[in-house]
Amino acid sequence: MNNVTELFAPPIGSEVFAKIDNQPFYGSESLSLKFLESMRKSSHSKPLYNTIEKLVANGTLVPCWLNKSILKLVIFRMTAPDSAKNGVAFFIPKYKKIYILIDNNINNWGFASNDWISTITIHEMCHLLAKTKPSAFVSAYTPILKEYYGNLFKRIFQLNIVPDVSKFIKFLFKKFEFTANTNLYNLNKYYEYVMEWKELSSFNSEDYQSMAMLLINCIKIRHINFSAWYTNMSKFSAILGPMRQAYIDVIGEAFNGVNTNVFQELDVPSEVIAVISEVKNKYTSKVYQGLKKL
Ligand SMILES: [Zn+2]
């Protein structure tokens, strides 16, 4: 073993399972088995066990030991209570793989750990489905997305009805989720979409327009400079507040059990499904049905 491995002290018998940006990640056969055992035990992931087992076997889901230097990259997901914070997961679209990073100090694969690790795994599986099987994703989840974005815009712009957002959702998929392209052209198009509901709003023309600009800036600044956006988050409360409330419109009080911060939804529709997957609610079986297509 070289110095790097000693620094992070992966358990004996571990080998390099992945390399991301030249950073080695260590795993082992026994870790993968432990992970699967934990997925089988958690009531949250049990219904998806066969899918998860298949994804581990084909190398799409990669359990590794947590490497401390990666923590800063994923810090925004670390909002769970300390007792449960023994793993992080992230999806790398380029590799079409999900890395589940498990704390190598974990000494208790108990209820809290099983549940936490299954929650973050399923969350990332939603992003994976959107990227690898987009038409399956769209056909499974469009009704949920219509409900979320309809309520979101009703709240942001104080509309008197839930608007029809079908065309907007297609646009969001095509130009943002699948291509992750927040160029000026796409942002202008986004602006034009939200301006379509102007007549339904109780805002005057000027207020409506400035709210639309705030929304566009919320997306733009986040992409240009995330840490600047993060420290100035309160400036966007008129957008971020409704983003949380729209979840309550869709899944009710179950949303209070969600651990993830809300901010990607404006331009990443799979985040909506990923967040809804985290807690038990009226759409749980629908979300799982879609994920079984992975
Ligand atoms: Zn996510």
C-alpha cells in the first residue's frame, strides 16, 4: 500500500475500485456484500433489492470506502443527523455510474445506517434513470413533474390556477436535464416560458417581470459561481421558499423527512423525483416502478 491508502486507512484487503479525477477509491468484495445486505435489510430499499443487486453486479453501482478529500465536494448533501452521516453517494453522468462512499469507521450497520445508505442510493438511481433511460423516465414521472412545476410556478408568480406546464417540462428535459446547457439562449427560452403565465398572476407587469428575472438569475448564478450563490442564498428566498412548499403540495408533510437541500429543481427535473424518492408518500410505488426499469 502507498502513502495515500495509509492516510485514509482503507480496511485491509481493499483494492482500488474506481479512480475519479485521479483520486483512488477503495472497495472490496466484502464491502459490496455488506452494502447489499444493508439494502436487503432496509425497508426503504427492499422493494428495489433485485434492481440494486443487478446494478452492483454490472458495475453501475460502486460501493467504496469514503475518502475524506471528497467530502468538500459533496458537503451540501451532508445535512443528515450525525448519527446517520456515514455515507455519501453521487452520480457521475460521464461514467454513468453511482459511487456509494461509506465511512470506513462504520462499526454498526444498524437501522440508521441501512436507511441512510439506501436513501442516498435510491436518490442517485433517479438521476441515473434520467440519464441512461430518458424515455422510461419521462413516461414514468411526467404526471408527478407536472404537479410539482405547476404548483411551483403558481406559488412563485401568485397565479390563480395551477398552469399547464407540459410544454415547459419537455423543454426542461431537452435543454437542461439531458444536455445540462445553461447558455444564454436556453435561459432566454426559459424566461419566455414563464412569461406565458403572466395573465394568470396577481402581480402587476413590472413585479412579474422582476420575479421572472430573479428566477433566471437563481439558475444562472448557481451555475456560474456556486459558492457565491450559496452564500447569497437568502436573496432568492422568493424562489427557494416556493420550491419547498411545492413539495408539500405534492407529497404533503412527508416532505419534512427529506434530508436534501432544495435548489437544483429549477433546471434539473430528475432532482424532483430523487427528492420524492427519499420519503414514503403517495408516489413511492410509482417512483419505484420507474426505477425497476434500470
Ligand atoms: Zn440529486
